[in-house]
Amino acid sequence: MLESAMSSAPSITDTLRITHAMLKAVRKAVADGGHIEDLREIDALVGVAQAETERRLEQELKNSAR
């Protein structure tokens, strides 16, 4: 049972891609909502998370190309 659950789990690369898209959507929602000044700290934290996700995704893609 554990094996079948693990085999259907997304790869780390897929998870990073999904996470990146979600973080990008969050930042867009904050900007589009016109609340960027009120939510500056949240936007900054989400931006850091987005940048880290990009870094990890690049690292994973580089490692998988080897």
C-alpha cells in the first residue's frame, strides 16, 4: 500500500513547479488587489519563497540532466 501511494506521488520537480505557480498567483493577487503597500511584508515573504523555489527547481533540473 505504501509503495502504490509513493509511486503516485508527484516528483520533487513537479511539486516545485506547482509550488512556483501557486506562489506566482499569490503575488499577482496581492498586486492586482491594489494592496501591495498594506501587504508588503507578505509579498516580500512570498517573493523569497518564490525565489527559493526557482533556485531548487533549477538545481533539480540540473541534477536530473546528469
